[in-house]
Amino acid sequence: MVERTILAATLAALPLLTVSSLSFAQAPGYRVEIVPGATEETVYAWSRQRCEEWHIPDAPLRAFRNQNGAVVAFASNYRNRAMAGPSLDRIGISCSVSYEAKSSPDPSEFSDKNWLTATWTSNGRDVFGLVHAEYHADRYGNACRFRDRMSCWYNVVTAAHSTDGGRHFSAEPRQLVAAPTFRQDVDQGRHRGFFNPSNIIERDGAWYTLIATTGGEGQKGGVCLFRSTDINDSASWRAYDGTDYTVRAVDPYREDLSQAKPCQPLKGLPTTVGSVTKHEPSGLYLAVLHLGPDPSQGIAGGRVAYSWSADLLRWSPLQTLVVHPTMWSKNCADTTRYAYGAVADPGSTSRNFETTGDEAFLFMTRMRVKDCKLGPERDLIRVKIHIVKDQP
């Protein structure tokens, strides 16, 4: 649902949690900037391209090249539709639905409202996906004693697969990637679970993604790093425990929860990560995050921030890329707000756009504000950025 993005603002308010055996990476000597004179370019215009009222960009952009060399991209809502074209500069809209959950009232099915939030493929035909799976108990009778979505929201991350280049995805057989050590509860009272995977990035023969958690019952809130040693095996994902990748998702409805272990949130990443890309000239990884208002920094509406890492575990202090009203702004004078920042380079040599050169694009969702509220009028836009080496 649209309300799911409130998670990022909530997590942004959490204290930064440390990884005891690690320290912050040092600032790498590179900065990210909007290219001078760059303007917003519209990739998807809701007013003229929508297939239905809530056909909106409701997740960060993910893209890959299929078996025919065409680019397939997702930045959809729970009715997941692909964009496709000859390049990332020229992608068109399709009204065909690639994946949609079953709106199941049974929380153990993990199939209420689901977002395809990450994709990765080696051949363009067989595509692995990560799914942000929401369960909103307020929609189902007495499943929650509250009536607002946030108080009744339970979340896990599951896997999906496509064998036709992303035209269709299946989440069966069900496979958990990240899950809390508790079930959905009628008295839940707040949004809980694991949320919003970043894109998947390959490194040294393994695959990684960053997944946020609100914590609870022995799990600290923050962002955890997950690794798979076999992208074709959904059960291979393990989260970092502070020393190694040992934390397996335990199904709270089908397994003994005494076997569950907490993951260790990473220092320096306080909220959901929109994208991780490898900057080829430096060999460093760049994470981009959309943050809410931060009075301590004198930022009233929000900002896009970024961090650098050499190993995906230690991240540099956040730097600001652009200040603008985000979807968590409280200023009723806003006419537009932004969310879901993700960096992608159309010229990337990676089939999955995992790398960038010194120039790339920041993709975002731009939302129209009316009467201090957000509705379905949302466009996918991009703005050109460059990565500049600091002068000694």
C-alpha cells in the first residue's frame, strides 16, 4: 500500500545501531552531485500513461536486460507492471500485470499485497526476484483490534521467479528470505517485520541485498545485510549476525521459532536503502537513501542522502545529495514531494545495472500534493548526477 513508505521516516528516527566488530568506513574522497543545469526528465507520466487510477511508481526502480537485449524495469505498486524498451533511456509502459498477490486474509500465506522490489538475472530469461510482502490485518474482520493500517501491518520478504524474462513472476513454492520471530498479532499496535529490500548486487561470487526491519522481540531495528551463495536457491539467503552470514529466515507459522536468530543492523544506514551500485572508477559501493525531515540538520522537508562502502558492511557517514520535500514532509505548502530514490546508469555494462561510471541518473517518484495530502498523481522522473573526486 501507499502507506508502507512511512516506514522509512520511522526508521530514520531510530538511533543508529552499531556493529560491534566494525567501525565506520572513512570518507572515500568522492562526492555525488546533481549535474549543474540538469532538469527533471519524466520517465512515466501518470496523467497520460496510467492503466488505472493507482497505477503508480511505488517502489525504487529496478532494471535488467532480458535475453533479447531489451531493458525490463519495475517501479510499480502491488499490481506489478513492467516497463520495457531498447535501453534505460527509452522504456515504455505495459498494462500487463507481471505479478500480483492473492489478497489472502491468511497471514501465513504471505500473499496479501506484494511488491516486486528487486530482480537479478544471469541470462535475461530466468529472473530471481525479492518481494516486499505486506499483510494488512485491518482489512480482514477481527484480525486486528485497531482500524488504522500502520497498527495492523505485518511484513516479510519472500522470493519470486520468472522464466520468461520478467513477463510473469511466480511466488510459488513459497520461500521466505526475511521474517520476524513472531506472527501477525491482533494486538500488534505498530508496523512490524522486514521491509523494502534494496536491489541485488553480485560481489565475489555471492549476491547481496539490504533489508530494513522495525525490530521487536530480540531483534534490533535498522538495516541488515543479506547474502546468498546460490541465486537460484531461495533458501540460501542468510543475514549477517555481526560476525558471519548465519541468520536463516524461520517461518513463524511452520517452524520452531526457538531456532530463529536476530540479524545485526549496520551502522550508518538508518533507513531503507533505495539502491546500491558499484562505482567502477573507484571500486566503491554507493548507497542512496530517501530521508524524512531532520531538524538537527536544519532540514525541514527531507533529503536524498548517500553513503560509501568498500565491503557492503562498513559505511561512511551520510552526505546530502539533494534537499527537497519528501513524502514525510509536514509542510502543507508543498506542491510536490519525492520518494524512492535509486541510482542507475543507462550505460552500465552489468546486465542488472549494478555498476555506474562517473555519470548516472537518480530516479525518483514525484508526487503531487493537494490539500496537504498525497493521492495517486505520481510520476517516475530522473535527474542526471555525476560522481566527482574531491581535490586534495
